[in-house]
Amino acid sequence: DTLFGVNDVFAAKVKEMTGGKFEITTHAAGELVPAFGTIDATKDGTVEMSNTAPYYYFGKDEVFALGCAIPFGLNSRQMTAWMHHGNGMKLMREHYNNYNIVNFVMGNTGAQMGGWFRKPIKSLAEFKGTKFRVGGFAGKVVERIGGVPQNIPGGEIYQALEKGTIDAAEWVGPYDDLKLGFYKVAKNYAYPGWWEGGPQLDLHVNKKAYDSLSNEYKAIIEAAASFAATDMQARYDARNSAALKTLVAGGAKLFPFPKDMMDAAFKESMALYAEIGEKNPSWKKIYGDYAAFRKDVNQWFRFTEARFDQYMQSAKL
């Protein structure tokens, strides 16, 4: 009702804003196209629109990940700022034009958890060899620090974890993880998801279908997507705390990723981005802008958001 539910919120808002004249039907992964087939289906016009976390398509082009989340990237507010008041939307629109797609921001989970492990990880050495279900681009970094990444759709994670096909798995955070029941087969819950500080979900619209709409309907699509994006993060922020309490009461054991693992992942992430830039001109251009924005916005956040949050989380409320 969150990751898929954002589509229902979007469709309902479009219908409401058009007095029922513009109806959009929503379909789960596998009903019309496979979970990882949305880009091609939208590009080719098999469907008029789709919603996804675009980092799943880094195999086509690493740039897709910049429109979603990269390890040690922007948090959700910073991502929204880059997209709407930096160069993010302009640059990603240029990218999506190559795929016959018009993109819109439509969701963000906020910073995610680090996943469920059979054993707590106390050092980088203990992480090495771990078969870890991790989404999209992050797998490249996991591999570089000794893990064995597995890219598995959400609906198949529980079975893989239960059967021991994988040693650990991440999805989103407490609210969704509770529903999927991972705590029943792996009790150790890591934080933070350093590869997903603010993962953005997108609405992708086939360009021909979009161009056929009236200017009014185009504006409604944009407004409804923006509404749905805000609603998604609000749902997560409102529901994750209660879900986390339930998970801990059910036996989940929280543990932070060790510093040497975080440091290694950060170092390898920065090295990876430089390597990609040497062979992918689009990445070099867009990541260069993204990285400059990240540097500036973090200098601002350190004085206000970070310090305020740090104090409030240590205060006895």
C-alpha cells in the first residue's frame, strides 16, 4: 500500500481533478509487464505509463541510478531540491528523451534500513562472502567490498531468505519489511541503508501518449504525481516508527553497520563513480552536477538539519 499504493493515489487524484474524465488503471508487476520490464514497455508504448525505482535499470545505463539513489548520495529532501531547483529534472529529462519517455518525480521512501541478516555484521571481514539481496546500483559497491549481490524482485525475497539461497536481504524499512515478514527468517536488522539515503521513484510516461494530452491534462499529470510523491514519504514517516516497535517486540535485533565497512563502501563508491565517468560521458556530465550539488547542500544541512536532528534524538522526550 506504499510502493505500489503511490500509483493508486496518483490515479485517484487524476480522476478527481478531471471530474472523472481521465481514468488511469493500475497494475502490479507481472500483470502487464515484468517487474524489471517497465522502461522498455513504456518506451515502446506497450503501456502508456509506469512507475518504478529507476536504479534497477543501471545495466542499460548507469545514469538511471542518478534519478533514484546511489550509495552515499542525496537524502530525500536534497534529492527533491536537486530535481526541482537544481539541474536534476533538466538533466534527467535529457536522458529520458533517449528512451521516448517523459519523467516525473513520484515518490521517495526516505532513508532506508540496511536489511536483514542471519548474523549481525561486526566488521568488514565478517561481511565478505555474504550473499546479499540488494537493489540495483548498490550491488556494484557491495561486490567491491567483498559481498555477493543478488538482484531479486520484492515478491521473491522472503522465499530466498527462508531457503538460505541468500544470507541477507534489504527492501525498504520497518513498515514494508514487517508486512513482508523478513524478521521471521532473519532476526538481525541493520542500519543505515547507505546505498539509499533518499531513493526517488519515478512516473514514466510514453512521449507519444504524453504529447497527445491537452495542456490541462499534462498539468494535472504533473500535479498528481507531485501530490502522490509527498503522500508516499508522509506515509513512511508516519508508519515506520510503530512498525519498528512491533518488529523489535517480535524479536528483531537492531545493529549498525560497522565503521570499517561504511568507510570501505564510501571509498569504493567514490572510486566507482570516477571509473564510470571515464567511459560514460552522460554519467560524467550528470554526476558532476549531482556531486557539486551534494557538496553544497550538505554544507548547509550540517549546521541546521543534522545538528537539530542529533540533539532531538538524544533528548529525553
